[in-house]
Amino acid sequence: MKFMTHSKKGHKLTRFGLLSAYAGLLVLFACPLAASTLAWFSIGSYTRVRDITFSFQGASLSSKLRLAGSANWMLPDADNAFRFSDEFSFTPVSGMFADAWYSPSMDPEKENSVLYRGYSDFDSYVGMTSPASANSDYISLEFVFAATSDTYLFLDSSTSLSGDSEANLSSAKGDLDYAAKLDNIENACRVSFFSNMGHTIYEPNASEGSSTYFGGRLNVRPSEGYWDYDSEGKEILFGEVDPKAYDELEYEVAGPSTIRDPFSTLQAVSKEGILAIKEESLDKVKEEGLIAKETSYTLSELDAHASKKHPVLFIPAQSSRRLLVNLYLEGWDLDCDDDLIAATLAAKISFTGVYVPKGTSGYPLPVLGKDARSND
């Protein structure tokens, strides 16, 4: 099951500092995703987080951690590490509709980023859906970093998200081809960061910015192998779509076609006799920017060595600042498909702290909260 029939571009690199200080988050979680005809992308159920460890080093940098929304903070142990295990329900969500919640007036010390649920035959949504629930639909961790000197926090080049080959081979009962499909979970995952430096989405294992569109045709109402269509017999365009797109879409009467997989949400065919969206017109509205496209960054763009600096947090000297980290499956990603059932992901997210004064040449100023207001 895939959203689109085209292969995803810019993927499949080798897996993988100004290292003044180092902080790392190690996350290992299993993703048994049960197939469902009523869930977005025919994937539902849960992900079990088996172990989370966060560690750091550097005399000028410290941190504490909690599950977003929890009252209980965790302090590091004698090895400067946080260790806990828990279970979360987990389902594909999306970073679409960010303009609906993101504002320059937001307080990054108190407010949260928002992810959105997908589409199903339980509702009539074709555009904006309801917000997803942190630590139910996706994993959300809240960090507070403190530093004695002005510090910019970057992703470290040791960061990696990859399919757990050993666990996936076990789940596949030794079937190498199926195990390889399970390993592909690494390409459907995202990690987002929300702080005084704004909202940043990291796309693992990509060689360039995302090719993921937040809109398209779906097969969910019901899931029967055909693209969904309205009461007038016209195929529906779901997602974050500019109203102007509907004026530019062209249709044609669909002829006979053969269903490949009735339960696939991203691969379907046009039902004979309905008004099918012409592929070339769909491509045109995408090229014109009338269907929103994910803004994501690669690891090389987010580490401290990037020519254009893109830190995920700024910490003023003798102060502490909040960083919200979300791990999720991006439902519109072309790799978010039914082959991920029972997949296991191994993730290590590491941070590098660079001690330089705020606004040093090449280092951007904060964009949210009191740090942004004091830029002058």
C-alpha cells in the first residue's frame, strides 16, 4: 500500500562535531502495525516503546526530560543518562496544516507543535482533520536544557534511524524479502523539534529535502480498491489543498480497470464510469504549489557543520530553555505502507552544543518567545 505509485526520491543514503558539548537520545521501539480498513493509510494499532535512553556530556550543558504533558521530570543517573520504558499507542499522523497552529506570537516555553490525524470512513473530512494526541498517536518528549554560556543546539552527525534488522528478520520468520520491507520503516519516520528556533522537521535517510506532498487521492470510504469520489461522481482530493487547485483539476470518464489491492489506501484505481482526476492535471497543481509540500531537513543540513546553520534550540547563558521532540510516522510519506506491519525501528538522536554568543555571524537569531523579542 502506498500513497502514490511513484517511488520516493532522494532516499537511501548510507546510515550514517564543533563538538564543544554532546547530548544524545537513544530510542529503540517496536512498531507492530495491524492492518485496518478503517484507519488512515490502512495502518492502525500501536507501537511499543521498549527503551529510551538520553545521555549528555559537557561541563556547560545539562538537561532534564519528561513525557510531554507529564508532571514528572526525570533527572540523569550517575552515567548522565535517562532510562525508562513505557508503551504507547501509535498510528500514522501528519505534519500537514502547520500554518493553522504555528504563529510568531507562540510561546515555545509553554505551547506545543501540532500533528494531525488522517482520514477514514468514520468522518466527512477531506481537508483539515482533528489534532493527534501526544503519546497516544505519536511519541512526544519534552526536554529542558540549561547552559552556563550562550549555546546553540544542533543534531549531531551520529544521529541515525534505521530498521532493526535482527528484530525485523525475526518478525518475518526468516523471510529476507519481507524483513527488508519491514526495515523500510526508517524512511516513513520523522522527528520534529519545536523551540525558540521555531519548528523543524528532520527526515532520516534522505539526501535532499522532502518530496512528500500533504495531499492527494485516497481509498478510504470505504476501502475497496477505488479512489474515493463524491456524490456527483467526481474523485476527491484530500489533504492540505489550496482552493484554487479545484479550478485547475481536469477530469475524464474512467474506463474499465483492475483492482490491485482493495485495502490499499495509497494504491487504487478509478472506478469505471466516474469522473477521474487526470494525472497530468494533478501533477500540474502540485508543481504550482497548490498542494502543500512538507518542509523537512536532512541530517547534513541540521548538524553543526552545515554551511547554513539550522540549530534546533538556542540556550542563553545562565538560563534554561525547552525543546519539544516528537517521533512519528508521516502518513503521507510514500514509504508509510502496510509492509510496515510488525516493523521495528532503532533510533539514536544525538545533539551537539556549540558555545557561541547569540547572533554570532552564521548563527541565526531565535524566532519565537522572549529570546526573539530581545534580538535587538
